[in-house]
Amino acid sequence: MIEKHYEPGAVEGRIYEMWETSGAFAAGAGKADGSESFTIVIPPPNVTGSLHIGHALNNTLQDILVRFERLRGKDVLWQPGMDHAGIATQMMVERQLAEQGGPGRRDLGREKFLEKVWEWKGQSGGKILNQLKRLGASCDWSRERFTMDEGLSRAVLKVFVQLHKEGLIYRDKRLVNWDPKLQTAISDLEVEQREIDGNLWHFRYRLEGIAYNAEDPSTYIVVATTRPETMLGDTGVAVNPEDERYAHLVGTNVLMPITGRLIPIVADDYADPDAGSGAVKITPAHDFNDFEVGKRAGLRAINVMHPDGRISIADNPDFLEGLSPNPMQEALWGQLDGLDRFEARARIVQVMEEGGMLDKIEPHHHSVPHGDRGGVPVEPYLTDQWFVNAAELAKPALASVREGRTTFVPRNWENTYFSWLENIQPWCVSRQLWWGHQIPAWYGPDGTIFVEETEAEAHVAAERHYGKPVALERDPDVLDTWFSSALWPFSTLGWPDKTPELATYYPTSVLVTGFDIIFFWVARMMMFGLHFMETEPFSTVYVHALVRDENGQKMSKTKGNVIDPLDLVEEYGADAARFTLAAMAAQGRDLKLAMSRVEGYRNFVTKLWNAARFLEMNSCARVEGFDPRTVSNPLDRWIVSATARAVADVERGLEDYKFNEAANSAYDFVWGTFCDWFVELAKPVFSGEDEAARDETRATAAWCLDQILALLHPFMPFVTEELWAETGRTGPARSGMLALSRWPDVVRLGDAESEAELGWLIDLISAIRSVRTEMNVPAGAKVPLVVVSASAGTMDRIDRHHAAISRLARTSAIDAADAIPPDAAQFVLGEATWAIPLADLIDIGAERARLGKEIKKLDGEIAGLSKKLSNPQFLEKAPDEVVAEQRTRLEDTEQRRARIAAALDRLG
């Protein structure tokens, strides 16, 4: 007997353990003979990570697809694993060492520190995968991979070495995002822009050969900067070639204050004549735009900082080259050398002000890049790093999407992909960390680099180069974590070995990801997949949106609006949490997650449970050999046809990655059609005297419930699996778990005639109920129903369904007439006009007055909202979520007014 209440907490753990121990998620489990493969690789979460709402959405959508295709008999693999998360993991272990009061990283040394990291990984890393299991993720956990496991590490070495030998990986001195706190290069994804209130300092640079006069602008040129400390590395001043104010100065020099360096004034389009003075200082070693200007103008790039952000002057040959400082300059350099960059900023501003070279200071609100881990401002920094020739690798990756071999859903994300790849810069892949794949490069005594997969091979190459054995020193840097994750679709399947898994499951079918890593992961998987596997790693990239709070705001700890998906699972159950995310996952639209929605879908779980229990109480058991094509009762034919239509709608939605449409189709059918209408219409049959009709409807109901459980399983796997087992206790034996059963086969089950007739019945009952509600007819009162101009077919339908109409719409009689009776509310359905006389049920005059008063009130609300939304100041100043909320209120109010007006019209 099905329990009275469904308790997710008591069921989910037991069900998941059953799935795991039975191998239900193993690659190929439950596949049909000769079936095609369906593969998804999980975006590998950080080994340090914990489940957040974005993970929950991403993995729920993947699991829906995986369970759907598994039910369709495909050879399914959902490949799980984790990323080693270089910076995050190293920071976490260093913090843990500090908390324990033990030696730090540098005191331990590289080898001992890495032992500590592996120890931490074994004990505490990867808890997020267990959290995914609580969500119901059906990955093949037996194939779990780690970006630093032995097999993936071998793949990384092979790729790096091959790309280097092909000239596509090289060492170069370029600008990178540098975190002075962590003292490593970081990727753009690890940089966050923070809005700050700062200053814009305007400095006067003296023109060469002209005596400086603060009162005479012709003796100097004014440049503005938010970073005065970088002027120590200035090697040029740029003006726009169309700027007539400075045309006569192009090609001349200015004498840099503090350094005494002569630097040229150059013409470059980068300088904006309308910004500031129109002249900009160029510091190629400390600004990405300046670096490009410097290359175009042939300017030197002088790094004036240590890796920790302190000023570097002494023992800095690049800075000192060509300078002959006077004693005053030497003294000032001595003061600046070794200062923190922000302390140096203050000192330089002071010196410029004292020297009469500070033109003005303007408050300046601007965006400053910060390292998301270190938390300090990022420094554009000139340093030797390893780079990938991404522009060359991007060419086939661009062609694949342009020519339709890989498509983005929604398609608009292809423009983002194109924009980045068409303007791609060299990819910096080296990091100054210890945790990660150490770069397989060894340096000889004269700096010659030997790149090989092993140290032994490097020594062989070095001996061949030098003609004798020599000592080699390995590059201490490690690879960017995005490098190893770029190999994920094929390295996880065993590459570089030619494994059966690689032959079966590559290329993968679809990638489900967030838009923020299109650049960092999706594009790089495309590049490496095409280069090493000679085919695209996936045919479809589904890009999901952000999950925001119910007001449309981005979730953040600062705002206190973060929703923990594990809290949702704990309170409402995994099925309700999953269904909420799916039902709201409209293509290209952010999800506004409200607790009321999750609660509503928990009620949906309960509704399904109660419906199954009701059917069981009414002896609706599965029948051996039941064929839905043979049912004869119009009610049974109708629900079979409606089931087929619902299956087709859900199937189409999932095939088109329209998760919200698929989920809502399932919801509307199960709750609205099956529970609210079929079950209600079947009740008299269950309790009736017609044994044949009763048996057919019971068998049909049991068959429909089976289809519903399969239909809902991808979205709500736990409750459906539990009900599958419960309903399998009667009738023919189940062949196994629902997770490995088959998607409903509903081919040729449509019945237009029965759908039209039962649709008419439902519309009629719904219309009567609406009129009763609008007119405040007492719930217990039975109403007369008059039909005018009804066809013979409609009269036949009335006869067949008179009992159902009377019971569900609470009608006392249904009579045909030639005209609408007075004081009646009326509506049209089909060719007939229907009327409900109200004189004996309500006070018609009072009801007219009430409805008129309600319309007047709503008119006032609509006028107020319309005025606000037509006010440009409100639209400009109000937050987007507030404007959206007001528009929704206006739309809802207008719809309510339309309903009230229609009710008033019904009264004549």
C-alpha cells in the first residue's frame, strides 16, 4: 500500500544507493541493441568547490538530458570529474597550514608541500560530487576523472610537447594579468572588476629644449592618469593624428620628471582628443593598451615593479639604461625603490606637486581589476611566460561554428564566440604556482630550452645539442588549469590511447555550460578537440542563463540573497528543486528563483503521489498485455490521446533544449489534464455498475500512470522511481528500475474525435465555474443552465455527459431554449450560446454595482502605473528589477480589469 505521505528525506538516499549499487548509471546501462551513443562531459567543478545554485541548474539540465536519452535506449555516458583548481587549492592548503601553526609552503619546499595538497585532496577535496548526488545526478561515477590523475597528466604532457614542436606553444615576454599578492599570472576569468572612487591626476610633462614655465602651457604637455606610480616606466606620450593642437609636437620629445628620461610624442588613434587633455602617457610594461601602442610606435617596455608590487629601480637594468641621474634624482630614486606601488603613488604625486608639475586632480569613479582570489588590484605586468598561438588554433574552431558543425543554443551566443575568437590574443598558459601540471621544459646552461615529455628525454635532447651531458633545470611554473580542462572531452575517455570508450563516446553530443566560460573553456575545447581529434568535441553547446533572486538581482553574499540548493533539497526535496530549475530555464532568459515556486512544485510532487495512491485505492492495477489502442470508452480514448500528445510535447521540448516548455507541458498534463480532469471524470466510472467500463478505465488509468512516471522521471527521478516500485507490487512483474526502463511508446495513439468531445466537456464545465466565481454565486448552490442554438451533436454530447456536468459544475438542469432568459450571465461555446439565470441566486443590481466599482478602482491603478512607466526619470533612475516589477503589475491589473469587464458584460 502506498504510504499516505511522501517524505523525500526518507526516500532519496535509499533510492540513490539502489541506483549506484545496481550500476544504473554505468556507461551503456540499459542501452538498446544497435543504439547510438549519447555523451555529456560534466563541466568539472573545482576540487575545492561546494554546490551553489549555478551548479544545481547546470547539472540538473544535464541530468534531465541524460535520463531522457537513457530511457530512449541510447548508449549513454555522463562523464564526471573534477578540476584541480590551481590557485584555489594552493591557497586553501596554505591557509590550512597557517591555521595549524605548521611550516608554510616555502618552508616545506615544493615536494613536501605537494604531498600536503594530495593529502588534503584525498581527505576533503571533491565534496561537491557527493552534493551532486543529493541532487540526483546520474553520472557514471565509476569513471570519475581528475585533471591531475595519471592518465590526464600524460595527456597534458603530450599536448604541450606536440604543440611546442609544432611552433604553437612558445615562450615570450608579454603583458599578463598579474596578482601581486599571489605573485602569479592569472586568467581573465580570475579578474573581477570593482567600482571605486579614485582620482585622475593631470601632470605636466616638460617639452624638450624649452625652459619649463608653469604659467606657459607652450612649455609642457598635460597627461592624465589614474596610476601615477607607472610614470616611472613611461616611454612615450601619444596624441591623436587628427588632433591639430598637437600636430606640431609629434616627433619631438618630453623630459620625464623624476626619471629624467627623454621620451617621444607619437601619433596614435588610441589617444582620444575629447578625453582629458587629448594626450596620454604610454607605459608599455604596465598597461595592455599602452603595450599595443608601444609595439606600433617602437617604444621600449620598462618594467618598474617587483612581482610583489614594490617599485624596482636599483638593480633594474631596463630602468637604468640610458639615464644619468643627478644627485637629487638619485636620492628620490632611493626613496622610491622598494616602496609598495600605492605608497610610491602618494610620494610621486607629492613630488610632482612640489615641483609645480601637478596640473589638477579630479575625482574619478572607475572600474579597477582585482584578483578574485588574492583580492588586490591586478597589475598588467611584463614578464616571461609560456603562450599558445591561439589565433592559429582558433581558425578551425571558428569555421566549425560558422559552417554549422557545432551550434550554440540559443544561437545569439555564437556572436559572443565569434567576437572573441576573431580578436583572440596569445593565451598565457603558465602560472607561478606549485600545484598543477609542471611545465615539461628544461633549461640548459646557456638558457636553451628543451621541451620533452620526460626529464630523460630532455637530457637526451640536451646531450644531442651540446655534444655532451649537461645539468638541466626544470621550469618551476605550472600550467593554467584551463589548459588541462581544454582536453576534457577526449582525455577523460583515455586519449592518447585508442580506447574503446574514445571510439564509442567521442565526439560528445552536447555541452551544457554557463555563458561566462565560453571563452575560457568552450572555445579552447573546440581548438584542442579539432587539433588533436580532428573533429569537433560536441555538436551542440547549450548555454544556460543565470539564476537570480525573485527580484531579478544577481545573488551575492554581500546582498544576503544567496540561495543554497542543498537547503532547497533539505526543505522541499530534490525533485521539487530540480523541477523548479527546469520549469524556469527558458532559453536566453535569467531565472528569477522564488521560494514560492519551489513550494509550488513540492505540491506538484504531492499531487502526483496522492493521485497514484487514489488509483491504487480504486484498484487501478496494470493489466498484462494491455493495449491502449483498443480502449472504447470516450473518456479512456481521450486520456490515452492526451497522454500521447503530452509525451510528444515533452519530447520535442527536450530535443530542442527548451527545458521550460518540456517541464511545463508535463506539469500541465499531469496536474491539469490527468489529476484534475481524468481522475474526477473517472470517479463515477470507478463506483459505477458497468463492470466492463470500470475495468477498462482502471487499466487505462494504470497505463497512463506508468507513462506519467516515465515522462516525469528525467525531471523528478526520486518520487517517480519510488512510485514505479510501489505500483509494481501489483499486476505483471516489472522488468527493472524506472531509470533503465523505456520512454513511452505512443506512436499512433492520437484520437482527435475523443479529444474534441472531452475538450468540449472540460471547456463547458470550466466556463460555468468561471461564471459562478465572477458572479459570486454561492459555492453550494446548484444553477440552471440554458442552451440556445445548440446543434444536434451538442445535444447528444449533453445527454452523454449530463451526469458529469451536473456533478462537476453543480447544475440543476440543462434546458434548450429559443432565446436567452432575462437576468442571465451568458457565454459562447462552439455554435451555442449558454446562459445561467441568476435572478434567484444573486442580487443582480448589487452585483452590477460591485463589478462597476471594482473596474473603477482598477482604472485608477492602471492610470497610476502607466504614468509611472511613461516617466523617463523613473525609467532612468529605478533599478531594472523595479521597472520590470511595475510592468508586471500593470499587465496583471489590465488582465484583471478585462476579466471583470467581461463579467459585467455578461450581465447585459
